[in-house]
Amino acid sequence: MALHQSQASFQGYPSPTPMTRPPTKDLQKSSIVTIVVGIEPHQQEHKIHTELLCFYSPFFKKAVNSDFAEGKTGVVKLPDDEPEVFEIFQNWLYRDHLELTSVEASKMTLLLGLWVFGDKIQAPGFQNAAIEALRDRTVGSPRIFRLKDILFAYNNTPSASALREFIVDLYVWEGAIGESIEKFLNEDYPCDFIASVVQGYTKQFGRPSAKVVKNNRPYAHNAEKYYTPIPAVAPEEVAVTSSTLPVTTSSLPPYVSVVDWASMV
């Protein structure tokens, strides 16, 4: 992904393991896996170090080490996912933090999509980086989630997800309903979203039309309340055995090489 000079950068949540990234020597010996994202005519192909990808995502680790086509060919197809989302994920893998251009940071549905994709591939570190980006984008801003953003989030997350909790808290504490409770209730929001917001608002302020006091907002200083827990991984469990494809410099992403990556660890 090409990065522009004007960009917003958000630091990702670090891994809780002693090794926050795979050892450089393991990466240099790693095979390369091909990820095909989207459908034609917008389909994109990405080549990534298997060791690095599987270190952060059990979803991909299972895929490339399976007896199915993905494990045999070293190619994983994601036809239902957005190429733009995967480009940002790939960049996060190699840079260990989330970098967004100003345009990307302004796309609320894209930011929500980052969290949803992280949930799909079981990459909690990426989910937490997305939460930080969402918090920085929304807190104190009059631009809160639109109806289509709420519908996207609720259609792609489980009922107890941290993303839903964040959205509800934002609506409660930023005064998204305030005096317009009747208008809020008449919108086509998901019923469980409306129930959660009204319940949260009533709990904090006594009644839905009460004046919002923004002190002690749960996300005011950090977003850790909404982090997805990262399971501890023993160092010996990190190794990936797939050796389907040889490592060649030409097969690496255009913005990084083995040497570049080694300098970042």
C-alpha cells in the first residue's frame, strides 16, 4: 500500500508474549504464502511471509497448515473481503503499527471493517489497533457513526463484541441521542442497539433526555476497555512448519524486504 505524506498513524497493541514479533532468523527462512483478496475486476494478490502471518493469525495458521487446497498450494482466497482492508492489514503486519492516510482515517465504514476483518482472522492485535483508530477518529467529534455504519457493525459482529460495546458507549457519552430521543427511536437502528443505548444512557444519567456529563468517559484516556484479549503464546508454539513456497526477494511486498523487516524488530 502506498503511503501518502499526509497520514494519521495509530500504534497497534503489542503482543503479550516475550517475542512481540517472530525472530528475524525465522522470517528469513520462512516460506511465502499468497493471499488472493476480493473478486474480479478488483481482485488483488498479496505475498506475505508465512511465519509472520501465522504468528498473528490462527485463522491463517490453520489454513496454510491444513490438508486442504490452501495448505497444498500456499494460496488462500478471500473473495468476500475488501482489498483495501487487507492492504492495511498487510502493512500493519510488517510495520507493527497501523498507518492510515488522511482519506482512509476519514472512512468510518473502513475503520469498522478493519476490526471486523481482524475478528474474522482471529488477530486481536489488529482489532485493538483498529479500536484505537476509531477512538481517535470519533471521541469529541460531532461526526459520530451513521446509520449505515451501525448496521454494518451489527450485521458483522457477535452480540457481545467489544466493537458493539464501544459504539454503544460512544452514543451514550457523546450525547448522540440527548434531547432527540424520539427521533433516535424512530430511526431504523437494530433493536438490540437501541436497547443497549437507552439502557446505558439511563444507567449513567438517570433518563434518556438528561444532560450529558462527559467526565470519566470510559474511553477518554485509552481504549483498553475495548481491547480483544490476546492469548499468551509459548515461544515453541509460534513456529510454522509450512514450506510450500521458497523465499525470494521478488516475492516480498513492494514496500518491504527481509533486510528492511529485520531493521524494524
